[in-house]
Amino acid sequence: MPRGTGHYTVDDWLRLPETGERIEVIDGSLLVSPVLGYDHAIAAKRLLRSLDDARPEHCEAVETGNLEVGADGLIPDIVVGPAEAMLSGVAELSSAEVVCAVEIAGSGRRLDAKASRYAVGDIPHFPVSFDLGTLTGLRRQG
């Protein structure tokens, strides 16, 4: 972990060790979330399968991924981006490279702060809700 109580950067964020938790940097603060429930994982898997089947050949769809959006580091539930960049071994994509990001709401999870970041980065953002693993919406935000 970076030392001190100062402003965390995307570079600090990218140097963090793998912990099994979702760690994002928003407004210079590290936000730590535990791995979400199985219902969330099932919804993400089902949606990822559909997006992977529908993606253009030059793109890839993956579950979670590091996105650099200005001074913030976000981890959406699903990222669609250019295959060439994603297969090159990079640790993160910039907002200019992202085709779209998907966030799945559920289990009391609030997505307001991230939605505004996606808008600032001009990233097409699709918030999705689900009930018992059934997806109930996919509409573009931003």
C-alpha cells in the first residue's frame, strides 16, 4: 500500500498488490469493496457471455478491468475494449480506449459516484439491475 495520508494517484493504485478485494481510486481516496455475492457474479457471467458473443472482432469483453479515467482508477463489472490493447499485457485502459463499461447494481451497491466519472471520461456506461440473477435493464448512460 502507498504510505501516508496524501492524495492517491492512478500510479499508486496500479502498484497495489492483488488482494481479492475491489480497490478503486476516486478523488484521491482508495475505495475498498469485498468480492460481491454469487447473484452478482451470475448476472455478470450471463451478461458477459452475451456481450462476448455480440462484440465486433476487433474488441474483447472481459469481467472487471482497470480503467484510468482522468485522476481516477475504476473497476467496472464488465469492460469492452480494443482487442489489440487488451491482449498487449497492459494493466489498465484509458478512457479514450474503452468501448463501454457495465456496472451491475445489487446488494445495496450504489453506483452514483462512478457514473459521474464515466460521464467525465466520455465512456458509454450501462448500469444494469438484476433480481435473483435476472437482468432487468441495459440502457446507455453518458
